[in-house]
Amino acid sequence: MDTHTFSILIQADKRDIWNVLWEDTSFRDWANLIDEGTYMKGRLEENGEVEFISAVNGYGVTSLVEELRPHEYVRFHHQADTQDSGSGVREEEWTGKTESYLLKEDEGGVTLCLTLTIPANQLPLFSERVPKALARIKELAEALPLSRIRINIKEKCSADASSILAQATG
């Protein structure tokens, strides 16, 4: 059991990266690259409990949100390994392990650091899959501002067109 940190520089706002990390649709997108079909159940609240479950095999972990600083840091303490979509307990593999996500502003962007305590037998798999998941988080987060600009322009143009139409007919 070793602790490993993976990181990536992202050209996006911390808030956008945070949303990619924890909003359901985007979470499922990037987490799927680590463990197929993974989703999160529960609310991301300090001292709250969340479950990370694979829709494919029903395995997962129940975790305590030990520390939460929105848009900056979250630390999970895995309390139980589960099966049957969280309704049953299974052999302890992740129980007692931790997982944290830190967003820190750097020159040129925001660095996302993911620190995991990984069971030895899972290290080769996670060493391969986590960098792919981080690359997907980067891709999703960096696309967000462009999407927002397009939406804002569309809304502005629609509002301007409505205003002009109202003046012309009024």
C-alpha cells in the first residue's frame, strides 16, 4: 500500500475544473476511464458519506468526506469496500485508504493533484488509467469556457433580436 500523486496542468478556472470533477455527467465520463461504469452516490459535504460504485460489476467503496474546501480541495477516507451496488460488504481492498483532489493555481493555469493510497495489486492498473482520466478532466474543463462564451453570445443575440423585434412591432 503506497500513496501516489498524479497531476496535470489545466488551462481553466478552478470552478470549472471542480464542476467537471463532481457534476454527475462529467464525473461518470472521466471516472469511467479508471473503473468502467463508475458513478457517485450521495452528497459532497464535509463529514458526509458518498459511495463510488461501478454500474458494471456493482463493486465500490463507501467513503467519508473528511475535508472539503469547495473549488479547491476534497479528501475521502474509504470506510468500506462494497458489492451489490453498495448494499453488501466485500473483502477489504480499499478500506482505510484515502483519496484527495487539490486544485492549485499556478502560472499558466491550475494544477490538479490527485493523491491516492493504492493497494499494491492495483498499482499497475491505476498507474495506467489515472493519467488517462486526468487528461479527460483537462479536456472537459478546457472546453467549458468556450461553451459558455457560445451560450452567452447566443443569449445576447437572442435578447438583442427580441428587443429589436419588440421595438419594431411596438
